[in-house]
Amino acid sequence: MPGFRRVSREETSSRRTAVSPSVARLKQYQGYIKKVTPGLTGRLTPSKGETPAAVRRRLGAAAAAMGVKLTVKRIGDRVFFWR
């Protein structure tokens, strides 16, 4: 059974919450999308251990979460995207 304790709001608000790796990665990809304004193209190259398909999937998920229509194309091992 879990332990229970009452705490003050100040104590609660002063504590930092951990960000899961998937949320951090989503925010990272949203940052890439924000940097690409209409008329520009972004290019992502997978790091060691990543696949272009994974990069493309994460980019699509980030765009969907932002409500942004994105065109994504893969050329070789690079992933290009634009609004």
C-alpha cells in the first residue's frame, strides 16, 4: 500500500517534474519544425543507431501535435521537410 502524507502547495510547486525521454524528443523535433519557416526546407540526418524511417515518424508526430501540415521526403539517408 502506498504511503500518504499531506504537503503544502509551496512544497509541491517548488519540486520539478521529470520529463520523459519521449516528450523531450517530441519537443526537440517541434523545435526543428519551428525553425523552418514557409519557403525554407529542413534537413535531418539520422545519428548513429537511428534510421531515416524513425526520424520521419518522429517528425510526423511532432507536426501532428503542433497542428502543422508538413511535407516530408526521404532522399537516401537524409530526411527533408517543409511547410
